Amino acid sequence: MRYIRPLSIEDAAGLLADSAGTAAILAGGSDLLVRMKGGFIEPDLIVDIKAIDGLGEIRETAEGFSIGAAVPCAVLGENTALQKAWPGVVEAAKLIGSKQVQGRCTIVGNLCNASPAADSVPALVAAGAKAVVVGPRTRRTIAVEAVPTGPGKTSLAKGEIIEAILLDKRLPRSGDAYLRFIPRTEMDIAVVSAGVNLTLDEQGRVKSARLALGAVAPTVVLVEEAAEVLIGSKLDEATLERLAKVCSGACRPIDDKRGTIEFRRKVAGVLARRAATTAYARAGGK
Amino acid sequence: MNFDPRYSGRNFTSVGTRPIRPDGVDKVTGRARYGADFNMAGQLVGRVLRSPHAHATIRKIDTSKAEKLAGVKAVITAADLPDLTDGDAAMYDILDNCMARKKALYDGHAVAAVAAVDARTAKQALKLIEVDYEVLPHVTDVDEAMKHSAPLINDAIFTEGLEEKPVKPSNVTKRTQYGHGDIHEGFGQADFVVERSFKTEQTHQGYIEPHACVANVSSDGTADLWVCTQGHFVYRQHCAQLLGMEASKLRVTSSEIGGGFGGKTHVWAEPVALALSRKAGRPVKLVMTRDEVFRASGPTSATSIDVRIGARKDGTITAAEATLRYSCGPYAGMWAEIGAMTAFACYKLENVKTVGYEVLVNRPKTAAYRAPSAPMAAFAVESAVDELAKEIGMDPVEFRIRNAAQEGTRSSYGPVYGPIGIGPTLEAAKNHPHMKAPLGKNQGRGMACGFWFNFGGQTCTDLNIGMDGSVSLAVGTVDVGGSRASLSLVAAEELGIPYEQIKTVVADTSSLGYNDMTDGSRGTFSSSMATISAARNAIKILRERAAQMWDIPVDDVVWEEGHAIAKGATHGNLSPLSLKEIAAASGKTGGPIAGHSELVADGAGVSFATHICDIEVDPETGSTRVLRYTVVQDAGKAVHPTYVEGQYQGGAAQGIGWALNEEYIYGKDGRLQNPGFLDYRIPVCSDLPMIDTQILEIPNPNHPYGVRGVGETSIVPPLAAIANAVSNAAGVRMTHIPMSPPRILAAIEAERGG
Amino acid sequence: MVEVTLWGSLGAIAGGKSKVEIEAKDIRELFRKLAEQYPGLEPYIDRGIAVAIDGTIYRDTWSKELPEGAEIFLLPRLAGG
Amino acid sequence: MAGVAVSTTINGDNVEFLCQPDETLLDVLRDRLGLTGAKEGCGTGDCGACSIILDDRLVCSCLVLGAEAEGRHLETIEGMAHGDRLHPLQQKFLEHAALQCGVCTPGFLMAAKDLLAKNPDPTEEEIRFGLAGNLCRCTGYDKIVRAVQDAASVMKQA
């Protein structure tokens, strides 16, 4: 086994592309080291990307924000501009694990771990976030929802690394929110979760909407029908009821140690309604 | 030795104060040494191979490849731990649990072990051991295991305690029965009857420190064992017996212990570590992973309980009945029996009957967990009691007060009670401001009572007085939560000297006579009794030495407030001699001064508690929040009140976790799905409110200071108190613990007819 | 002479009796005579039996005297946490 | 497998060690450097008993590789007191009996130190959520929260 700390993203991609055995990227390590401890992965190569220039930074650009792959989630919460623009994304990122994990874990790691229950992913999908994917000689930008393809599986090719997550500038009269259900108050994996991003027109009607559900299917589900229900409404009680029903219906959950099918369906609707209400208020709706 | 353990009312100087514990600084600076913090030169790393199957015959184990791996120094299987138990069935079960002999009986059952130069090599070696299993059908559910069609876990077991001797083997090892009166007559007198069935899932003590030990067996037949345990003398006996050693040649040192709650009361991997060390000829350190702790130590029983209680319109209970089925893991136990004994212990009943069934399942061997078996029985009974009060239209506290046991009541498990605290805890709860605080929407209040026996047991203590007058107290009961502070207080009290002048340590098995474990809430009760006895013996010598120094008869010397006083007019001019002065002269008056004590601290007073809690339920998600929690419990006499409060709060918190979220979840394959703190959900700091405590002091007549055990009772009421609160908040009776959000939501939906 | 009450399972072994009369001055003598008169009880006594005397439970004190007229109750020896 | 040579700073002292590439920082601290104050309660970041401070961030040392310590600054429980003078948090933990078995205590002290460094005047709720990554099975957290509250008020006056 080797541990290497490359200084450029191209070097990192090259190391991964050329590796013969199992290679793993180490950013925060909060998933990788747990999997190593449990014997689920025995990497021959660990590529620590934290020394790569710029990967530990959040940059504000003309288009919005670029969050480096090695930025710990705690840093997202400490960035006031990001917090103000994308409170839903930040609250999702800040729900991952404990304070201890917050200082290490990253949203890119959360995304690439490809758990359907990943906290930051529904919020990122709702926000329309994009991922910058770098290979040894390639660079492409894809929608965040295109990254996970199933539990533990991603669309990334061998040698590809996500360099950063891009978020747009916050539009006027828009807001986002994320809610998850856990049995305790902290330290649990989401049993169900919902991320919502809304933009309103000048009358306070929903103009555009994206709603994503977590932990109810093999990957995070972007519920197109939910957007249809929301658009044109002022989130009156009847709309919210319909939204809950649509979201419950969009679930394809399983029974497991964290919850039942019935529970996940029902609570997905409840969370969608509550998250939409918060996002609506953040967008300035009344 | 004539030690009089009877309570004598006295005014206390040290007892009842709250000094800082003697082991405190080491614990806040990281210097205290726990099980895994000890190392020896040349030590190897031990690892255990565990069965992935819930139930399987072990056809063959091939260790040859592992043995050939460079760095591997020993590989052992059951063959290296031959059966030396000589017909002792309980010890045989312990042996079989340490290392499976013919069958693997649960997911996690040890089948082989290795010792290697480092962890990596040991881990690699485990992968090279080939075990040929014949997988058998398994059963993990307590009710399923009782069915005739269930897979048999041990075909040599025939149910004990039946009127007719059974002809077929069964997973039910024993039936027991308690009670008195005639329940048929009793139910005949009832105006109201409540009948319900309840289930509780299996939980784990959840101590933060995994089992850990360092074993060192020498070629001369002597051995040392450093281990985190609740009872190093018991570990010595078990290990010596299982390995065919003389107990006195095995020195066991108890490390600081990172929690036990009953889970560290008998050996799990320690005999394996010793066997590895013996074979390798080098010290072996064996530390369980968290996953191993959950899969292969001793959780508490899963249960299924039916309760029926009848009462007259005036609120008098006329009859009570319960059938209790407790899982034991794959070995016989007496868990349902304890449940049957404790179920109705809080009440004065003319007609009561409880029946317990001990049930084998393919889960790890059940071990004691803080007031073992009582919380589940209390959950079922106290839920039914609440429901009955509601049907009659009585306040639940008033209803309990009306039926509470008192001095002279025949307990449901047989004997007649002496002075007890159930009535006073109920009165205190009734008058507590918590009972009158307003509740908001979706909020409910619940209360419940709990009982535990408390034990005493064999205890040996040494009290040595140094030449400078400082006192070292060596005790043999492991300190699990501050007892060294409490015992220093007791020694200070009895000797009449300041607390700071005393240092209490836990001695190893070669330095002190046998002591039972720290279990059954006995640590402070028993060792304080032995400490008082040792101090009294030391005082006797101190008086003799003072008499010598003064050259007067010893009968003229009394001991008061840390001084020898010459009494009577003839000695009026002699100024008192302090303990320090007598100690300083000891070299010339007969040598060292010490007090020794060995006794059986019997007569531990039974203990009662009443808890009150407020819970908010989110009716859309089944989520709960604990808003307020109050514990009222009798301590007899609180030696160090802060640590008594700590016991009350800790027990309540464990009970809250059990009530709401903790459970063993098994898959259809019989494998444990959640062997980690991620999905075995013990309460975190943000889950809980402050836990208010009220200490009542109803002296135990069988202890000089009136002390009762306090450690366990606090976990008995919470399951029921929370179930009652959730039921009141959600408007539906909860009968299955833990009341996780999916269970609560399902119950609410079912009630709504949804 | 003291009257000794046996708990359920013990009673069955003592020929279905729930109460037996024994001439014994202390716990040691009680155990010895019980084992003599009801040999089936011996393994249980060896494994450990607790004796409640007027409500106070004694687990190990052989020398404990049994006062005339006291209520004597045999119980299983329990485990604690 | 080749060892990784690491040069780091622990509690203000320069420390050099050799470790395996997959060895956790917790194992390095405990087994190679004799700093056994950090405990392994789970090895998966769920209990917080191995908490240390790494460049001003609270982390579980079981979720950090030893190799990652290169060039960083580590604070462990062993460096919390100044000589024989306890840190106010240590003192208040003792006074409030905020520990029973004490195995979680080093982790709680590190977490509480980090919490008060970032939020010197936390509410009870902030303390509870701030310490949610540290499991205690003995105390029910009551006395821990009170000790942190008390230490915060003492540290503000200092």
C-alpha cells in the first residue's frame, strides 16, 4: 500500500489512472477510513488530495460559487456569502456527522460515496449544482445528479476526480431548504430527506422549482412532478397536500434497519411540505 | 470478628459531602489506564475469528495456512481450551461461549483465535483459517423460538419446572412461577380488568470501552492478567478454572473500567487471551472491536410479556398476573425468572401470579444489564397499571399510592418487606412541581415506578495507616462510578479524620482476599460496610497503642473525632492523641497499624424509584422529544450525593435510550444488522434534557450508615414512564419497545384508521 | 422449628411442597437438613440459594441465625448488573 | 509495505514518527507515541472518545491517517493542562463529577475546549449539539453540560 499526496489535480488523476490495484481518493476520510476499518476496502493506493492548490477553497466567481473538493463541510458553514446565498445546501452539509466529522468531511466525498441517504446531495440536486470532473487529460462539467448511479456506484471513469462543485449565483426572490428525518437529534444517517429550491415571481407565485428526495430510492430522486405541483402556486394548504402526496408517490424505498417502506413514503411527503414552506419563506414568499 | 452491621442513627461529618474523587485528575488528564492502555514488552496482538452464521455445525477447522504465515505465533481453537469444567453446566456454557466447540450458536460466536506480531498480520491470519460449516436453520425471535416447529438450539435441553417431565427437548430451558393468593378469585372481585401484550427488543449495555485485556502466561505456570472487568476476583476464578490453573498463581489486575453495567461480569475473551499467551509463550493483548462487542458480548434479553390486572371501582387492585418470556441467547439463564420476581414488586397484592419462560435463541449469550430483567417487566406492568387507572378514572399517582407496598406487605416474590421507599417516592412525585407543570400541544406526561433487589456479598478490605498518619484503603470491588471517593468518605467518617488524609485504591487479586463483583448495586454498600469494619478494627489497635503511650489500661481509652481520649478523672491531665501522633509512634509501640476486614455484606435493602417525564410527539413523523425528566429514588443514605445523582441520571438516560431508539436488529439471515454506534442508537447529548433528581433517605436497617445500593434501580422505571408519556401524547397505547418513530407513526396511523 | 417457604421450582423438587418445617438454628443447618431430607435440592443449594429472613435477603451468611417464628423464604440467587 | 516518515507538532512539541500508510492517527498516538489519553470506543467516528484538535479543528483521530499529520499541529488531552495547573474545563469536570467511568472524558474535554474556543458563551442547546459527537453512557450528560456551562463562565471572567 502507498500513500501519496500529489500537488496538482492532473497528477492525482494520473496516479489514479495508472494504478494497478484498488485506488482510493482521500479528502476528509470520514467514509474511506470507516470502510477500511470494516475491511470493506483494502486500497493499494491512497491519493490524498488535500495538498492540491485551490482544492481547499471556496471561490466566489462571476457565475456563483466554486467549492473545492477538499473543503470540509464546517468551512461551508463559516462562509457567510455561501450561507446567505444557499442556506439549504449549507444546512445539509452541516448535518453530516458530528462536529468531529464536520471538520473533515466534504460535499464531494458525500456525493462520490454515492449513498442514497447522503445529506448534501438532495440539497445540491435541488440547487441545480454541477460537478467539475477532471481526468488525466479531460475536464467536463456535469449535473450533480449524474454522478451517483446506484448505492456505492458513480458514473466517474477510472482516473476521474471531481475538482469542485459549482453553485449558481442566488437569483432574486429565490430560496432553498433541506430537511432530513433521523431518529435521534444528531449522529444518524437520514431515514428520509428532502431538498427544495424555489424561485418566485413578483406576485409571490412559484416560478421555478426543484425538489429532490433522499433515502427513498437507489439514488437521490429529482421529483419533476413536485415542481409541476409547486409552480404557479403560493404554497396554499391544498398545494402542500398535493405536494406531499406526489412526493410520497415518487418514493421507491426499502425496509431496512433505519426505517420501513410505509414510514419513508409518509415522511417523505411531510418533509417535502415542510422544506418547501421554509424555502418559500426564504424566497420572500408569505 | 464481631461486626455489628445494624443501622445506628448518627450525625455525619464526612458522609454526605461532595469532595473531588481521588482518581479524578488522572481521568481528566488522560493518564488513567483503561483496559487497552496497558502494554508489555514483547506483546503480541490477539484477534478472534467469529462465525458469520447464526447457527452452524463446525465440521472442521483448518488452521495450517494461518500458522505458516510469517509473524503468527499462535493459533487456537476449542481444542486448545479442553473441557475442565467437571460437570459444572454454567462454566461449560461460559467455556463454549468463549470458543465454540461443536456448533456456532450465533453470528459472532468465536471459533478460533490468533496471536501475531502486529494487528495487520493477525487480521491476515484470520482470513487464512478455513472453517467448514454446515449451516443450520436458526431462530432469533423469542416467541418464534418457543414454537414446536422452531429449530432446536440444544437438543439436550428439556424444560425444567414443568409438572410433567417433558419427553421432547425444547428451546425453553425453564418455567418458573411466583405469587400468592388466588388470582381467579381476585379477578372475580374486579370491576375493571386490563389485559395487554407487550414486546421489548434486545439492548446492549453500550459501555464506551470495548473489552480489553493483556494476558501473560509464564512457563512456570504463573500468569498475569490486566483487564477491564467489574470483578477481577471472579475473572480470576473463571479463567483459572477454564485453563486448569491454580487461582493464586493467576494475578488479575483490574484496570480502570470504561463502563460495564453488567456486561463485564463474566469472561468473554480473557480465557482466549490466556490460552494464546500460553501457546505463544509471550504476552498477548486482546481488544475487541466495537462490532465484536455488539455481536459477541452479552446484551440483555428481548422479551414478550402478557399482563392482566384487575381492580375494584375504589381503585384497589384485586388480582395481577403476568407471563414473561425472555431470550437467553443460546445458553440457559434465569432472566425471565428475575422478571417474574420483580414485575409486581411495587404493589400490595392479595392475589398475584407470575410465570417466566427462559428461551434459547441464536443471539449472543444474555448477560446482566443494570437491574437485569426488571425494566421490561416494569414496562409491561406499569403500562397496564396506567391504563387501569385511566379506566377507573383515577389519577395514576393516586392509584399507585393506594396500591403501593409498605413495611409488612408480602412481596409478589415471596418475603415480607421491611421498611421500604415505594410510598415515599410516590408521595414525593405527587408533590413534585414537575407534576403540576403545564403541557403543550402534542405533549404527554408519564410516570412509573420501579423496584430492584440490590445485593451484598463477599467483601474484603484492608486499611493501612502510614507512619505519617495518612491512610491507604485497599478495596476489592471495582470502582465503576466514583466509589473510591465514597469509600474514602466512609473511612474518614469512621476514623474521624479528613477525607484528604485517605487514599483508596482497588487492589489486585494477589493483594487482597476474594471479593464478589461490583454488581447488584453492591460496590458502595458492601465495601463501605467492610471499610467501616476495617476502620473499627484499626481503631481498636489505635486505642491499644495510645494506652501504651500513656501507660494506662486500654479500657480507659476511647476514640472520638480522630483522637484517642483518656477517659475518667484519673487521666484528666492527658491531652488527646491524634491519629497522626499515634501513627508516628507506631514503630515503637508494636509496628504498623492496620485494620482488616472480611465479611459477607448481606442485608442490602431493596430499592424503589418513581420517575416522571414529559414527551412531545410529532404526530406526522412519530418523532419524539424528551422535554423534562425527574427521578425520585430512595438511597438509604447518600454517601457522596453527587455520585448518587449521577447513578440516577445515568440509569434514566440508559432507560430513555432503550425506550425510544435502542435495539438489536437481526436480518432474515440471523445476522446482526447494526453492530455499531451509528445504527445502535444510544442517546446523544442533544437528545436529553437535564435530568432532575430527588434523593430520599430511608435508612437501610442492615447497614451501619443506612446505605442502600443505588446503581441499578434508576433504569427500571424509564421504559414504562416514557411509554406512558408517549401514549398520553400520541393518544394511543404503545406496546412495543423501542418506541422508534416508525413504530409510533404506525400506531398513530392505525388508531386513525389510516 | 422454623417454617420454610420454597419458591415455585424448588417446591416441585421437594415433593410438591411449598412449605417445609425444619429444625434449624442457622442457615448452615437449614441447608444441611434440607439436603438430607430432600436430596433433590442439593444441587440447587450448591449452585446457590438466597434466604430471606423476615424480608431481608441473605446470600452467603451461613452463620445467620434463624429466629424462632421468623419468616424464612428460599429464593434463587440472582444476577445483577 | 513501506513506512511513511512523518514530522508533526503535538502539544507544541516537534515529533517524528514512522507509520504504515493505512495506520490511523489514533493508533499512532496510542501505540507508537504512548499517548493513550485518546480512546478507541468505536473506530468509526461515532463515539468521539478519540477526539483531538488538528489545526484548530476538532476531529476523530480514528478517522485521520497518521500520514496526514505531516506538518500539522495536534492538540491532545495530554497537553490540556499547563504543568500542574488544570484547564478550567478539567477542573469543572472534577467539581461537577461530570465523569463516572471517565473513558469518554478526554474526548469530551477536547470537544468542549473546541466548542468554547469558537463560542465562548454557548446556550445549553448549543452545548448539547456541540457535544453530540461524543457519547457518554454513564452520566446522562447532565453534569457534563453543567460543567461546561460553569467552565465557560469562569473562562469569560479570566
